[in-house]
Amino acid sequence: MRVETLAALNAERAARRATILVTDVASGEQRLVREAEIAADPLAEPLRAHLAGGRSGTVVAGGRDLFLTVQVPPVRLVVIGAVHISQALAPMAGLLDLAVTVIDPRTAFATPERFPGIDLVPLWPEAAFAEPVPPLDRYCAVAALTHDPKIDDPALRSALRAGCFYVGALGSRKTHARRVERLTEAGFGPAETGRIRAPIGLDIGAATPPEIALAILAEIVAARRRMGEGA
């Protein structure tokens, strides 16, 4: 690999942007395709497919064998609210290799005893995103679960501004309608508020906290797989 290619690859990794390294198996020739460049690339279709799957592999194009090395930033799940659903959600998300952070200023709920081994941030979302929590980005999923506008709304505003691939919020359709009104007053348009999955989670008839957690994770996985398709 050429030094400049390695440097570009490392720079994209540090910036948490997806890339695909295209290597001609026969000649060893390589080129780096950034996620934003996929749509205009001659290999757009296979590049999208491999990015959506998050998997490297070989494709044949123009009679040549090409190996696609996919580099995708680790997906982060930021959970707002140390509630019962979060207690089920956090360990389940770990099984999917999601890096989980739970944010809740209510220190009676955000305790290591209730969330063993989980990154806990006992701060208001504005304070958490200002320093201890890495900045939100396209490869972050945010699930707002407190049902308290004072805690959920600031997190949702941050998630929408950051372009997180998944933004979900707990609550009924009536609750969400009021939430949309507040976000509209804060300057967000229909396209932005329309990105919020609410009621949160796939409609599987979930009733218990573990079932709701499962529905949320299923919706996150579906949204993650669609990310690459839109590249």
C-alpha cells in the first residue's frame, strides 16, 4: 500500500467516515473510495452492497478480480435514560458489537449496580455532549427513553443536528405530536422531525422492557443496513 493511501485511510478512520479500498488482485493496484464518492464511482452498485453489509469481499468487474476492503466506523448507541428498557437494551446491544453509552442526570437511576460494565454518564445531555461523550455523528444511533422532555428533547436536537443514522424516542403518537411541536418551535423542519422513529422500535407488539429493547435493536439494525444503500 502506498504511503499516501495509508495516510488517507487513517485520516478517514480518525474522522469516523466509511471507506472502501479497491485492490486489483492481479496487479496489486489500489485506490481508495470514500463514502461520499460512491455514487459517482463506476463500481457504485457493488460498493453500496458491500458497504451496506459492512463486509469485505471479491467482485468481478471488467474481467478483473477486485477485492473490496470495507472500513466502517464502529456503530455507537447512545441511550438517553437509565430506565428499565435501557437495562435490557444495553447488554443486548453489546451482543451486536454496539458501543453503548447511557446518559441520565438522575443519579438514582444511572448507577453501576443497575448497568454493570456500561459506560454511564450522569449528566444532562447538553453537558454530556459538550465534553465527556464523543461527538455524535452519522454512525451513531440515539434512543431517547426517559419520556421526560427536559432530558429527551435536548438529546434529540443534538442527534438531528449531527445527522445520526437512527433517532428514536419513546412515547405514544400523541406524545410525539407534542414533541414535534416543540422541535418545530426550536427551528427543525418536517424533514428533520420526520426522521425520528416514534413510537420507537419495530411494531412487533412489544409490551415488556426486554421486548421493547428487542424492537428498538431490530429497528437500529434495519436502519444501519440501509445506510450503505443510500451512499
